[in-house]
Amino acid sequence: MKSLSVKHFFESKKKDFVLSVISNINTLDKYITEANVHRPGLALSGYYQRFPYHRVQLLGETEISYLQSLADEVLYDRLNELMMFNIPCFIVSKDLSVPAQMEFIANELNIAILSSRLSTVKLFWGLSRYLREYFSPSLTMHGTLVEVYGVGVLMTGKSGIGKSECALELVERGHVLISDDLAMLKSDELTLRGTSPKNTGDYFMEVRGVGIIDIERMFGIQRVRKSTRVDIQVELMLWHENMEFERIGLKSESTEMLGIKIPKVNLPVSPGKNVAVVIEVIAMNHILKTYGYDAAHVMQMNLAKEIENKSRK
């Protein structure tokens, strides 16, 4: 199971979330194991059924105000009971002050309390977005990822079939390179996103016969991007005479990656074929289908109408 240490989270996101440590620094040794963030309103009132204690617990102005309204003895008993659960950490928004009893019990039970200057809403959504991305399932594929007319196209195929050369021509035609040779895919249950597994910000490409080139330096910063949504997969394959492939487009093929289905196009490659132009056509056709226009079905309907009209004569 993937996990994130509270210490690593604090050190890496300290500036982004304007974080500071309220509890003892030694309390940062626990681990976050889930992407969701929880506001423990019911748990603070003593209701623990279905309490997701293993999540990051976010305390806003409402929760802190409620704690401050309790009598000292009730407050101590309530917090002691609550913090017996194996909670990874508390994060307090708006730089609010927590009761002294809470800080004391947190140090005793080794539970970190962090404070943020951000508002509760901004902190909640920022934490949720960061943790979802961190814990989202990932898959590394051999392929080249480009963005063509805003459509994320993952080109796959055997080594040497021309994925990099096609991507190079697409970049020269004004499109964007995300990753060459390897692409890391991540899912957030709704969309599939792709990025470079190197995560170094380098956009080098190997062109056979030429060597390594730097796409960013050669074509400019506007021709590269760190990540994009993966909308369609194009499988490049060598053409041969007995090869069967879709000619009309009435049958659409799809592939599933990390639980998300995306369209797939099997594209035959032959000498002299301008694959980059075909990739542009695939991207534009995908946009049209997204807006409800399918050329193959429109042509089929037109033919059916023409046949019907001729049969009436």
C-alpha cells in the first residue's frame, strides 16, 4: 500500500500550504495512507461510528470554536477519547489556536498537529487535490505522448516504428510534446492523465541517425508541457497486404487503462505515409465526435436516404 509520511508531506508542501508545526516535532513520524480529507465534526461530539480516523483530519473555525466552548474536563475527556484512534495528523486552518489540552494529548499520543494560514475551503480543496494525485494509481507505458489541437494522443507501437519521428514532425507543425519513449499515466477515477516518468523537466528526444535533441531549446517552451489528459491511443503498426483494419469508422475500438476507457485507433504505417498529418486528422475527428458529429454515421444515413429515395422512383 502506498503511503506518505507526515514529515515528508510537511517538508515538501510547507510553502504551498503555509504550514507550521504546533505539536512536538517528533510527532511527524506517522504515515498518511488515504487520499481523502476528513472534517471530524461528529467525532468531536463523541460519535465514532464510521469515523474515518485513518484520514487527514482538518479542523476549521467551526471545529475549533466547538472545542473552545466545552468545559475543561469534558474537553480533555473528549479529546483523549478521540485521539486514541490511530490518526495520522490534524491540520488546522486560518492559523487558529488549538486548546492547550489538545496539544498536550497530541504530544503524549504522538499525533502531529499542523497549522496552515490558508482558509478552510482553500486548504480542503488543495489537500484533496494533492493527495488524490499522490495516491492515484499509475502505469508506465512504452509510448510517446503529444497534445494535438488540445487532444492528448498516446502513440504506441514497436520500437523503431517511428513514434519519435512522428512526434518531432507534430512539434514542428505547432503541437506540443509531453513525453517521448516512456509515458506515466495516472487516473483520478474520471480522467486519465499522462506525464513524463523522469519528472525532471527535460524534453530530450532520440532521433535515429541524428542522436539526442533538446525539443525545448530547439522549438521553444511553448512546444513542451509537463502533463496532459490522455484522450486517445494510436497504435502504430507496419502495414502489410493481408492486414485487416477499419476503413469506414462505423466500428470504434477502445482500450482500458487504470479503469478508464479511451478510444483506440490502429494506424497502419507504410513508407511515404505522412503519419503526423493522419494524427492531426485523428485528433480533429475526436473533437468532432466529442461534440456529437460522427462522419461515418452521417455518411451512412445519407446513403440510406439516397437508396430510399431511389427505391421510391
